[in-house]
Amino acid sequence: MAADIAAIMRSIEAFYDFTGRSVIHVGAGGGQFVGYAGRARKVLGVDPDADAVERLKAAVRQKRLEDRFTALHGDILTVTARADVVFFEFCLHEIVDPRAALRHARELAPEILVADHAPGSAWAWCMCEGEKVQRGWAAAEEAGLAQDRRFESVQRFHDYAELHAKVGALGECVIRRIADYRERTDFTVDMPYRVARLAG
């Protein structure tokens, strides 16, 4: 990811203290955000993408977190484990029925934490995900927000080729929308995000 993942995770950890908590981490595939698990009591990382789960397992091994982090290939709706918090990592907008996912999360833990792209994000628009992002946050707001904060971030690229290599496989809609960057070098795309704790 061309965003500053470490900075994003610091923002999330400043917003929510994972220390000593058991966590169901939804959208954990890829393993970019697993560092916090060193402070958590135990984590169940869930992702429906099998390849991403393999990358997650590799990240967990690299950070030597196998004693507290378990990776699961699956859907949040199939999870029956209990925890202190369910953490949706930049994935609520990808879930077909975010309302159902949040309802199920309430059955698994007393707290729900959502980190996702903010509505109006230029990056989400480029990824053809603007409507999905709106739908995900509408579901979270409907469920009730106890705390909510917006953060600023960017995706940074050296040139169009780097951007295309990152996202070109996502389809024609994305390729059309990133065309405006074809002649640019050393550019950024705004990627604001929100972090929210749902009301209990």
C-alpha cells in the first residue's frame, strides 16, 4: 500500500487501546495492521480472501505473534468466537450487507471498532468504492456511534506506472478513473479515513 500504514495504525491505537483485549479482526488479510497484536491478549484475524490470509500468516510469523494471533479464512458471519472487541479494518464497505455484519458483531463482542475510508475520499472514488463507503458508514451510524474521528492520509506514487501496477487489475472503472494521473509524477491521492467506536 502506498499509504503510511504505520501512521494509520498509530491513529487507530491512539483512538482505541487494544492492551489486554481479545480481538476479532475482520479484514485482517495481508497482515499490514497486525503490530497492535503484541499488546492484545489474543486476536482472531478473519478474511474471505485465501491469498490474503496466507500473507497474514506470514506477517504474523515475521512479527513472532503466533502465540496470540490466529488467522482464519472465512466470513465474519460464520464466526462464533467471542471477544472483547470486533475490529473492522478498512473492510466494512466491502461487505455486501454491512448492517448484518454489524448485527452479528454485536453478538460476538460488547465493543465494535470500525476504521474505513471517509465518505468523499478521492482514493475511494478512484477505486470506484464511493457508494460502498457511504453505505458502510450509513450502517455504522444507524447502529449508533459512541466516538467518531476523521483522520487525513494520502496514497503516494512516483508515477502513473506505479499507480497502475497497484490497482490496474481492479477493472475498467478504476482504470478510467486513474487516467487523470497518467502524466503526473511524485503525486498523492487524498485518502481521509474515519475511526469509530459503536455505542454499546
